[in-house]
Amino acid sequence: MSEQNWQLFAENLKDIAVLVGTCCLWKSGPGLFTELRLKEQRLHNCTFCISTKRKYGESICTRHDTETLANSLKEPEPAPRLHRCPAGAEEFLIPVMNPPRILGAVLVGPFRGITGNSDLPVWRAELAPVLERMVQKNIVPLCREIYLFSPRHVVDDPRIAEVLDYLDIHFSKNITLKMAAERVYLSESRLSHLFKEKCGEDFSTYLAKVRVSEAESLLRDTLLSTEEIVLRCGFTNRSHFSCIFKKYNGMAPGQFRRKAQKENRLLREKILSKKM
């Protein structure tokens, strides 16, 4: 079922792109990171965007997605809006929510904006409500299925399910077993036992994996410093972060970043070569 969901997800994004005549991408989570389980719908595959990255470097696009666009989702009730990228093109961002959680956003574009590039379509205001309806009808239910009902969330004890949701949202904070136990009115020892029984791993291991997963996204898709990533992911300090990260990835954070960003560059070059 999961593989079918991903295929349908990709097809729905592609349908929007075909109808509008530009790209339609998905970026996951409040940080708007690349979703590696998608293919064509995780990177801009138009000549304009890839040539812009080659000319000015990927950093301006990376910062735009993971900082400028991601910051727009921090409002109490983020709404769809048109953004202009550093290269002058426009992109329509549609947040996908399961309150209070931000599952990610659909990005439709680029549109011509002030680029003067006649190969790009012109944004029309009447597209906004149509795109919003399409996303609400076809994308939001799939996102909830994929991100909220994955195997790690399917447990038959509502108390453990609540703890899992709590960890997935608040992992950047100094969360303890005691805090989680108080949240579901259990003793620490009882929660520890139930958590291991239902999830197949202990509380601290699960929390570490959530934090490492977020760190992987930040290393792959942003230019944030290691110190900033440590803070955003809830690690005690840089040394602690490096130790835990290497335990689960077999390599240091810096090595992981270089490898992942090289793979992204090669993928973009491959896409561009097919279109030329």
C-alpha cells in the first residue's frame, strides 16, 4: 500500500505540472526538505532553474527553500501565497497541514515573474483557487496517509501513539522519559516497558533516530552550520551529535553532507542533460 501511495502521489503532482505547464514539487516537513522517495517531483527539472543554479550556485536556491519559504510556514495559520525566488521567477506555495503539524508544501512553478524568460509560463491569479482545491482533494489525504500512518505510528495503544506524535513534533526540545510519561499519566518504568513492547526499541533509541533523521535532511538540503543543526535537532552539543550521527550512518556529519550534496548535483546535471 505504501508503494502505491507514493506512485499515486507522484502522479498527482505530475498532473498538476502538466495542467499548469511548469513544475510541481513536494517538499516535506516544516523545513521544506527534499523527499528522496520521490523522483521527478523532488527537484526542478526545467532548464531555467538548473542553469540558474549553475550560474549563481545552488546556495541561493537552497536558502530560498529551507529558510525564506520555510519561514513563511511559521505563521499561526500559514496560507497559500506567491513567492519570488532570487532569480526573479515566481512560485506558488501551498502548505499541507494536519494541525498543528506541517507535513510540507506543494510548490508550483517557476513562473515568468520578472525574469523576462519567455519559456516560462506567466502566473495567473485565477490559478490559485484551482490549485488549492486540487491539493486539498488529491494531495492532502495522501500526505496524511504517508506521513501520519507509517508503520512507526501504527500502534494499538493510544498512549504510545500519543508519545510518538509528541516526539516527532517536539524532538528539538530537551525531552525526557519522565516528561513523556507524565503526558500520558504513566510511571516512567511502565512507559519504558510499553514503549519497548509496542515499538520494538526503547524510548531513547527512537528519539535519537528521529533527531538523526532530521539532521540528515538539514545536512542534505541546507547550508546551516553544524552548531545550528545541533540546536535544531535537540542534541546536547557538537560532540554528542557527531557521535550519535556516526553511530546510525557510519560516517561523520561533514562526510555525509558532502556525499549527499554531490548526489544532488549529479542528479540535477542528469536531468538537464536529458532536456538539452
